[in-house]
Amino acid sequence: MKKFRVYVTYKPSVFDPQGDTITDAAKDLGYQTVQAIHVGKFFDIEVDDTEGTAAQTVEELAEKLLVNFNLEVYRYEQLGED
């Protein structure tokens, strides 16, 4: 079994009101060096790789189910094997 983490974030051109609110709050707390905080999400996926297609499965899941390509981009990494 292989483990992957898929990171999904807004495209740079998409307004991120939650990230802006958190950035403002950080500055209000005295963290003036913080320039921007961006909000995203991640998914941990475990895939049986007996057929050698785990990475392909993760890419297909991301593109068909996890990512809204109008607003978001993704990347993934393999975390390990069991």
C-alpha cells in the first residue's frame, strides 16, 4: 500500500477572503512581518499498489473529485509505503 497527500489551493488569481481575514488577525496580534496567509486543504489517500498504478489513481481522483479547476490547483506527494 502506498500513501499520498494531495494539496489543493486556490489559484493565485482567486480571491481568498478567509486567508485575508487570517492575515489581518495575525497582524492585529503583532505579527507585522506576516505578508500573506493562504488557505488550502489536503487529502491523505492510501492506495493498494499491486498493479503499479497508485500515482495514476491519485491523479485521477484529484482531477475528477477533489479539485475545482475553475478555482483551484493541486499537487501531490508520496508519503510512504506499508
